[in-house]
Amino acid sequence: MDFTFTEDQLLFQESVRDFLMNEITPERIRASWETETGRSPELWAQLAELGLTGLTVPEAHGGLGMSELDFVLLAQECGYVALPEPLVNTVLVAVPLLQAMGGELAELWLPKVAAGEARVVAGIEQNMLAEDAHVADLVLWYTDGKWFALTPEQMTLQFNESVDPSRKLFSLTVNDGVAAVATGDEASTLLEATRNRGALGAAAQALGLAQRMIDISVQYTSERQQFGQAIGAFQAVKHHMANVAVRLEYAKAPVHRAAYAIAGGEEIASHAVSQAKLVACEAASLAAKNCIQVHGAMGYTWEVDLHIFMKKAWALANTWGDAAFHKERVAQHIFAEGAALGADGTFG
């Protein structure tokens, strides 16, 4: 299996990285915390202009018709800048869900998403809270074995605080009289696919977050002086950062493998995604722990930008299935009779 990304995919990643690094600064993120919604319509319009909102929308509906494998590198870049906007949810989760639901719902909303005229997000009751429901024109919500497609007047929201100030979370109640759009086996099938894509998005962002925390800490330890030299020269500090870098490097292949499995509709997609989310979130959690330690007392202050990325990593770890849920899925696979284990079973 060839895991080499194409030249076009890498060039697209580079152009998106340059845009996000210029536009999504820590200062802009902090400023968004003080706004009413925490979101920027102007930024969403810019993302749409780049073609990002329509990346997975079929060409027939005005999109680019690309796959999860095309988007996974971009999701990493969204994590690297801790993008507050729900781009990953919309492109990687909500759009494929709309496609699977099909019918008039897809015909109406997919062109609007591609054009940047509507924000559509997806959520499941396992997450307990709906993210970005306050700015969404349509929320695809799973609860009590049913899928609902909710416009603002069809749901009641109550704001809930998050450890990450950039996340806007709401308890969601479906208003009386709203009909479900999918039930029974169809709803269960949609749930599995949606949860997999959500977990993949969280894993990809975790990779970007871990890399950003490493970069912030390397810069800090290169500038911070102690005993007449930069603290980054001390062996103990080097070991902290090296341990994170190794964990991060080994997490990349499973995440890319999971994207390949989802894009190809492979049977191993579910446990491949669970493995990816586990290793990626573990790398991000270790990055948060070690990076705050090498910052010393400064790492605990609100003013240090490390907090932006550390808290987002903590939040993603328990979204779209926590560690216990994903470990159970991996365990069911590896302990099954006749399971194909080892590198060949994973990447063959």
C-alpha cells in the first residue's frame, strides 16, 4: 500500500497552511473569545473562497468532489492553528452525512455549503453536547436512535462552558413535532459512519495540535536562559521534547491509514479509526503535559499561548468517543478469532 500523498495534495496542504498561519493567530483567537458568538462570518467566507467548505461536496452540487484522504492533511493544519470555526465538522462529518441521507435534504443544503452560504454541523448524543449549534443553519443531530435535520427554530439550545474557550457547546433539545429523517437500521448505519469521520477529524487535529505545542516549546526553550544558557540545551528538557516527537511521528501513519480506510469504504474502517484516535490523542496529551512542564511556572499562566492548544487537545480527547470506547473497539478486533494482526494486517 502506497501511503505517499500526491504532489497536488501536498501543495494544497501548503497553501492552506500559509493562509491559516496568516489569518488564525493566537491574538485573533483570544479576541474571538470576547465576541458574542466566538465565530467570524468573514473568516467563513474566506474559507469558502478557498474552496474548503466545498471540498467534499460532489461536483454536481458545486463542490470539488474530494475525499477524506484529501482532507486529512488539511484537518491537521486546522489543528495546528487551533481553528475555532467548524470547518472540520462541516467538511469531514456533516457533508458526507448529508450525501448519505440524500433526497431533497442533500439537494437543498449541499450547494449552500459549497458556496459558503450555510453552515451545517453534525453531532451525536454520545458527545452529550452540540458544538457550534448556535451559528449553524442546519444541525444534523442523532438522539434516541433517530437522526434529525434541525433548523434554528426546530431546536432549543442551552449554553455550556468548555475547558477550551474556543469551543461553543450547547445542550440540544429537539422541539415537539419535528420529524426524524432517519430511523432504525438506516440511522444506526449513518451513526457508525458519522462517528468514524468525527473521530478521524479529532485525530487529525490532535496531530496538528501536538506539533504546534512542540514548536511553541522549542522556541521558548531556545530563548529562555538559565545558568547562562538556553534551557533547551539541558538534557532533561531535550528528553521531554524528544519523547513527544517520537510519539507524534508514530501516530501519523495510523491516522492516514484510517483516512484511507474511510475513503475506500473498507471493512476495517471502524477499528482503524479507533486506533488512530487513541494514538493521536495520546500524543497530543503527552505534548500538553511535557510542554507545560518545560515552560515551568510560565506554562500555568493564562497569557501563554500554549493554553490555546493544550485545552483544545484535552477537549478533543473525549469527543466522538473517549479512550475507553475506542479501546473497546480495538480490543474487539484484535481478540476476534482469526484476526489479521501485525503491520501486514494494518497496512497490507
